[in-house]
Amino acid sequence: MESFYIKGGKKLNGEVEVSTSKNALLPILAGSIMCNGTVVLKNCSFYSDVNNMISILNSLGAGTKIENRDLIIQSDLASSYYINEEFTKKVRSSIFMLGPLLSRFKMAKVAYPGGCNIGTRPIDLHIKGLKALNVKIEEKHGYIYCDGRNMKAGIVHLDFPSVGATENLMMASVFLNGTTTIYNAAKEPEIKDLQNFLNAMGAKVYGAGTGTITVFGVDKLTSAEYCAIPDRIVAGTYLIATCMVGGNVKLTNCVAEHNMALILKLKQAGAKIKTSKNNIEIKISKRPKSISKIETQPYPGFPTDLQSQILTLQTISDGTSVIIENLFETRFKIFTELKKMGADISLHDRMAIVNGVEMLSGANVVAPDLRGGVGLVIAGLQADGYTTVNDIYHIDRGYYCLEDDLQKLGAEIKRIKQN
């Protein structure tokens, strides 16, 4: 087991490049299985979730190799539509494989997915949507069995704009004869990135980024090179970390528009932020002001994946903040660990009330999940003394060499092995 060992009190200064997006790469990796050829993903960031998805592709028969920072996938070698529990328990995005496997083989057998335990996150929207395309589905013995031999293009209306369900349905529709329309689709930037990737291989998908996506069926997908968008959650985490401790940081390879909900909140807190086409620069020299209300919403609202980090920032901000979590009912698991560090937080169902203190205290804490774990890291950057964050395998799922990036900015953080 590995941990992060952090000495708090250092301001962040300098420049760091934002890695390619985990949440974009995962459905892109799933979609690569539909290609009748080779997919090259440029400048790929090898988060542990990405590595687990690569293992799934290998288990299906696809060939993969890494050259420098590029991932090369021989998709045409894939021969299986079965994914067992050994793989799915490690990464929730394994559910993204349903749509591509149905497109490629007209059949899919996938064990129920794992991932962070941050709420129920039911897959009923995926299943209901696939049934609307005439897929026969059985759930038994911990597996989802899908028969798509009679799949038909059609109209799907999602009860909630689920990112994963939207992506699955987009991929399931690519080879269907006719036109498929997805209403109440998710609008996240990663949806548009998946559309662009599919179209680079020859698909005809339109409307991503709006509430209505249209897919015109094609006969095949061919080889392509593609580079995923920058990770807006990583960028947002580094912006919040800078606010936490003060300093002057420039992020390169990022899209400010994707983080506008956060940027506007941090400006309220007193940060000075400049944006350009591919860069964000943040400067703050005094204690941040509390943000009176933060409420998570689907994009373009405030992202749930930055809720733990912004909550951590409120623990040392000047004033009182109310944070409402609308998407995942157990997203406040970081609460207990922040209390160990001296935070003044009270929970009321899906609402947290945070009274800012001037400084947290270093402590031995445990990462409860991916985003909560990185929230504890940025708490440690500000805290008095030393902080040890344990169970950082959660963090590695969505941050690629986190300690290296923070060290570049002047933080005192190192990865240590625990007995």
C-alpha cells in the first residue's frame, strides 16, 4: 500500500501541463473496439482506470502497445464479447463496453461494474435505453446478458441526462440502419469528445453538447488517430489547490470554458484568474473568502467531481458556506477525515455547512474515494505540520503522477510505501 506524505504551508507557483481527460479516455477506449483497424490515442494519460480499461480490451482479444505517450490499439483482433468480474470490479467504466460490444458482436455479457462507492449510481438508464433500441437484456448471477441481434434504430428519451448512458447509447447506435435520436442527453464536454472520436473513425454522430444527439447508421468504422481533451477535473483541482495555499500558477493544455462554473466561484473567493485559448492562470495572495452557496448540477453546472475539493477549500475560507450535493448521496465521505484535521463541518442529509478556520492541522487520514482522496491531499498542502493520506490507489484512478505535478509547483509531497 502507498500513501502521500505532505508537509503543509508551501505556496504553489509555476506552470504545469494538464493531462488528457480520464472521463474522456474511458468511453473512447470502449468505443475503439468497434474499429475495423487500428486506433492510435495520442498523448494518452495512463491513470489506473485507463490501465484497467486497456486490460479489458486485451481480454477481448484486442492488441495494445504503448509507444512514448501514445496508445496503439489493434481493434480488429478483438474476438470476445464477455467481460468477467475480475476486470469490472476494478473500474465502473466497464459498463461503457455494453454499447460497443453490441455494435461489434450483437451480443454482450458483462459483469456488474465496480468503482468508487459514492452512491447507488444505478445502471437502469443504460438498460432502459438499450431496450428502447430492441436489445433483449437479462440480469442474472451478477452478469448483464445482452442480445442485440434484432437491434433497431429508434428514439430514446433519458429520464435523467446520464453521461454514461448517453455515451453507451451513442456507441450502440453507430451501426444501426436508419436514424437514432437520444433526447435529454448529457451535455458534458466528454460527450462531445466521444462524438468527435467516433466521427474520426467514420461515424455520423451529431448534436453532442446539446440535449439532443442524432446518430445516422454507417456500415463500418476505420482506423484513426485521436487525442482526447484535457482533464477539466484535474485542472479544477489544481486551481482549487492554489486557492487553498496561495500562489501564482499557470495551467497549460486546458480549456477554460469547460471549468467556467468553477472559475466564477473562485473569483468570488478572491482569486484573480486570466484565461486564454489553452491556458488558465490563477493568482491569490490572501485567505480566500467563503462562497456562500455551492450546488452540484449536471454540466454546465458545478461538477460533482469537484465537490470534495471545493468543500475542502471552504474549510479554511473566511466565512460560512453551504454545499448541496444533488447527484451522489454519499459524496460527503471526506467529512470524517477533514474533521480529524480540525475542519468545522456539519452534515444535514445532502447538505454540508462549513465554517472556515484559518488553518487545518496535519493528520493521518484515509482517502475514502477518488475525489475525496485528492481533497485530503489539498487539505494537507495547507495544514500545519505533516499529513499522511492513505489508500491513494483511489487517487491514482483519476490523477496521473499527481505528486510530480504538485512538486513542480513547489509543494512538499512524496509517495511512500506503507508496510
